[in-house]
Amino acid sequence: MDENPSFVTESTLTNSMEAEPQDEERDPESNPLNQPLLKRNRTLSSSPLAIVGAKVSLIESLDYEINENDLFKHDWRSRSKVQVLQYIFSKWTLACLVGLLTGIIATLINLAIENIAGYKLLKVVDYIKEERYLMGFAYFTTANFLLTFVAAALCVCFAPTAAGPGIPEIKAYLNGIDTPNMFGATTLIVKIVGSIGAVAAGLDLGKEGPLVHIGSCIASLLGQGGPDNYRVKWTWLRYFNNDRDRRDLITCGASSGVCAAFRAPVGGVLFALEEVATWWRSALLWRTFFSTAIVVVVLRTFIEICKAGDCGLFGEGGLIMFDVSGVSVSYHIMDIIPVAIIGLLGGFLGSLYNHLLHKILRVYNLINQKGRMHKLLLALAVSLFTSICQYSLPYLVQCTPCNSSLSDSACPTNGRSGNFKQFNCPKGYYNDLATLLLTTNDDAVRNIFSINTPAEYQPLSLVIFFLLYCILGLFTFGIAVPSGLFLPIILMGSGYGRLIGLLMRPYTNLDQGLLAVLGAASLMAGSMRMTVSLCVIFLELTNNLLLLPITMIVLLIAKTVGDSFNPSIYDIILHLKGLPFLDANPEPWMRNITVGELADAKPAVVTLRGLEKVSRIVEVLRNTTHNGFPVVDADAVVPPVGMAVGATELHGLVLRAHLLQVLKKKWFLRERRRTEDWEVREKFTWVELAEREGKIEELVVTKEEMEMYVDLHPLTNTTPYTVLESMSVAKALVLFRQVGLRHLLIVPKYEAAGVPPVIGILTRQDLRPYNILSAFPDLARIKGNEKRN
């Protein structure tokens, strides 16, 4: 746990800020860093509680920083070339396995969804052909109800963390937040089965977000050797028994999941780089690209196998690919108008969607807090509403005659993949709205993206389709089933994109299918605020490089418009869950406060001596929840030339987990002395120090042992990151986030006798904006002035 676990809700903060009297306006830069903010209304507090799964959980940060203690240094120096090569080979092997398993599971999910949903729809079509409409409705609704029940029951009873897309939690994990139970074996199984049930039930959600979570679960389980209770203790896996290497593997898993969802290897890498990963380097880029390449090979292999027809209906759909390469794209000056309109609409509607979804998710949280039965009933109610709309709305539109140039086998297609569903129409006619609603979500996107079909869909059908999926997109996300946001947003965006194509047909030569693609891209950019990765994903999806210029324009316009209204949808979800995510850009008012002033607003830092009594360690662990403690020596060394006489030495930082290991192994000394190197290596290994298990309440220390001593020097990280007390919070936040820290020590600007070598510790909670504003009301007024200006 980090510093100060007192819980402060944002609503309390907002009320306190609104209650502050507004002083006269002043320049936000008028408060120089050398003048402290004297007005402080409370102690700087933090909130380590967040909603993870079905309950509020205690949140800890992850130790991404390399702990350079004596054991680590000895192990690093003693590694042979064979061990170094084994470590590198193991990284690439695990990256390969992540891609291989993600590709296989994604194929199985697609195969199951296409067959379950496909045969369900074929049976419904048979009933409609026989004009047994009520029987068709009963069968359709019951099948969807049962599939939703299975998906929701699994999530509610066995793995609440499997509900939702999982991408916000992955984003938080890669930012340095330990989200409990997010990557377990039970979560993985429920995510797979639940995704099949929810998507096959025809709910307005996709399997793309869950596939990202599935890839991350696979990566985490491989890195730690399996589930917690059944870990494989292979020698080579010990290298990955740390948060730093597990982070890299989960990044590979996330990119593999995107690749498996869209068959977009480059887009998957860029998605991990742009959207979920906080920390990146060139070696990680290569491994993620290798993982996505393996995924593509696996998907392509299964596609070739299923072309022979041995996979049921899988060959008819599955493995999402919206190919629009058959149309040539030529640009004219008038084409800028529909492209700009689509971009503006995407930004505005995307931000509106985020705003409304935020409100609905708050209501859903209140419902879900009432218990499992309420969560299950909510999911089933949404399923019933979706089934009723999908089956009944096609009756509102008129039948459309088939194109005379098409053969009888091409129109209608009677339930299988294709653009023409007969539904209730006579022979030679088709129902265009049934074509979009009574099909799998992947086929619905293929149909609305179809090129060279300028008169295939009626305007009324597109309006109903767009409005229905706007409503379903808002009310479906947030129920207790695995769900993704990609496909619902694609369906909404393609609806108004094709509508604009109909309205602008006299003024542009762009194909309506291409405008549907641009509409989907614009709404995704307006809601998720992605640009580069989204552009590449759509190019790989549509297989048409000629779309690149107009896709880039649409994405830039949509993101710019959306950013002017609210944050991205994933940031909103992170905020709702209470996950302490650190943004890349600090607030401008953070330049007006120093880290020294933050240290003054916190309780005094708890320090330990290099040679410490066992009773003192037990007392500190029992009475605090801090994760790290500075180790200082007052008279253990002779001060170097130039150091003030009587000044103390900051030896480093010792972690709570390491202190618990000391107490657990009873590594005590009867006399107060420094230990030899061989003594600590005889008792501890660097692998054991990577474990974070155990609690102080579980350990028993006798009265005699309380009077013994512990030499903390060999276990202390001697190279912790430190900042001067005069550094601005904005600069400290950038350092903290980019390096991936858990603790940042604040040292005094001056050295003198009686001056402590460390005056405070900054943690993730201390750098969160609303925590700072709650303690410094002056900054809240400066923030208000900045908004008005």
C-alpha cells in the first residue's frame, strides 16, 4: 500500500471546492515556487480504494523500479553468458506462446459464436418462412435469453472481474496499479465462455475488448507459471517473477488481443503503444510485433482449414475482415465536405456518447451494489429488450425488390452470410433492416460496409438502425457480461456515415460503403480518442490503402472536437472505478506548488536505521500501511569531505515485503553489527525478494526476538529516485510516470547537522490532482481562473 490510506471521495472534494470563496482573479503564474502556499485546510490525503469486479478493493502500486540492493547486484554480476541468453530466449519464447495461444483461443471463440448464432438465426428464418412469426419470436428471444443468462451467471457468481471489456484495468495495470484478480485463470475461463454467450446472444457488444483482456490473462499466467495455487516452479520462470517483466508480457498480450480481434498486427502494436502502455522501449516493440505476427499466422492457418467447409458456419463469417478493396477511390474538392461533416459529427456524437454512458454507468453501479440477483436481472432485461427490438423493428420497413442483375441465389440469401435477408418479404424481395439486425454483429458490419450498393438500404432503415444501436450501445455496456466497445461504436458510426452518403450522393463520388467506414472511424476517434492505431486498424480491416488520406483527416477532426468536450471513454471508466491512473500531462497549476510543500502537508516520514531493532520493525509494520521506508544512518560511516559534521546518510529505501521476509525467516542478530555478504546470500535469494506475499498479522515474534537486531543494509535499494524539495509537482509527476515509480524520495536542499536526509516520500496517491486540490484550496481557485481564461 502507498502512503496515507484515508479515503476521500471526489464529491466531498467538489463540495469543498465550491464552498470556497472566490478571491479576485490573478495570474496563474503569479505564485513563484520559492514562495510557499501558506493556506492549507487539511492534510494531504489519498484514496487506495477502487471498484474492481464486484466490490471495492484495496489498491496497491506495482514495483516496476529495479531494486538495486546487494543481492540484486551480486546476482547480476554472477550471471553467466548462458544464463543471460536463457533469459533473452525465455522472453521471446513467452512472447511466441502468448501470440500462439491468443490466436488459437480467438479462433475458437469466433468458431463458437458463428456456429451458435448462425444456427440460431437459421432456425428463426425457417419459422419465418413458414409464417410462424410468433414461434420465431419465441425461439429467438428464448435462445438469446439463455445465452445471456449463462454469460451473466458466470460473471456474477465466479469472476466479477471478467465483466466489461477489461481494457481500462489493463491500462491501469500498465500504468503501475495492481488491480486484484484481473488476470487469474478463473477470469480467463469466464471471459472466454462469457464472450461466446454474450455475443452469440445478439447483444450490442463485441468480442474485441474481451480478446484484449484474454490475451493479457494468458500473458500473465504464462509469466508467473500458471494460477496462484498451481504454479509451475521451473527454473527459467524465476526470471519473470517480478512486476517489471510481467508488465512487458501483459503488453504483448494486449497487442495480441487486438490483432486477434481485427486481424491487424501493426494496429495491435500501435494500440498497445498509443492506448494502454505507459512505459515503452524498442525491445518491447519488437516482442509485441513478434507476438502479433504469430497471431496472424495462426488465424490465417485456421482460415485456410475452414475454407473447406469443415467448421460449420465459421467459413461464412468469422475472423472479422471488412474488405472494401474492390472500389477505386478518387478525390475531388467537393469530397472534403462530407468527410469534414463526418469528422465533426464523430467528435460531437462521440463526446455525447461518453457523457451519456457516464451517467448510465453511475446508475448501473447503484443497481449492481444491491446484489447478484439485481446484476443478473439487469443483464436479462437488456437481453429481452434487445431481442424484441431486433425481431420486431424490421416489420416497420417496406420490402425492397432485388436488383434484376442479381441471380435468385444471390437475393435473398435466406439467413446465411450475405446482404439480402428475405425475412417477411415475398420472393424476389428482401428486408434491408432485417439484413442489418437479424445477423451476427460482424456480418452486420460487413453488410453496411458493402461497396457498390448505393440503393440497397432505405433512409428509414438506416435511421432506425442508427437510433436503435445508439440506445442499445448505451444500455448494454455496463451489464455483468464480457463486453467490448469497439463493435457497438462501429455499428453506430457506420449508420450515420451511410446516411450522410445518401444525403450527399448528388455532391460526391465517394462510395457509400466507404463513407460508412469513415463514420465508424470518426465515432471511435470521438469516443476513444485514438488516432494512429485506429487509422492503421481500419486500413488493415478494409484492405484499402487509398483510404489513408481521408481516414487521417476524419480521425484528426473527430479527436479534436471530442477533446474539447470531455475525456476518452476509457479515462471516464477509470475515473468511475476510482483507479488512480496518472495522466501523461500534468495540470498547469501543478507548476505553482513544490514537492516540499506536499511533504509538509503529509504526516512525518517514517524512517528506519541501517541496524534496526526487531521491535522497532514490528511496531512500524503494525502501525503503518506504507510500502517503503527510508533507511538512514546517523553515525555508521565517516562523512566524506565537504559534508556537514553530524549530517546523516540516506542509505536507501527498504520495502515492506522485504521486512516481512526478514521476520518470516527470523534473520535476527543478537548483537548490533553489520553482516557479511555470505550471510545474507545464505538466507535470501533475489527470487524470494520478488514475492509480495504475507502480512504482519500472520507472523509471530517472541519477546526475546524483539530485543534482537536486523541489518537492513543488504536488503536496501541503495539507488532510489530522489528529487529536491524545490522541484515543482508538475516536473515530479512527469518523472514519476515515465520511469514507472512507486516511491519518490524528497531530499532537502541544504545539508547540515540536524537536517534529516529525507523529508518525505511521494507516492501515486500524492500526485493525483484532486488529492492535492483538497489540501490546497488556493490551487483550486487558480484552477478556476485558468478555466475562465
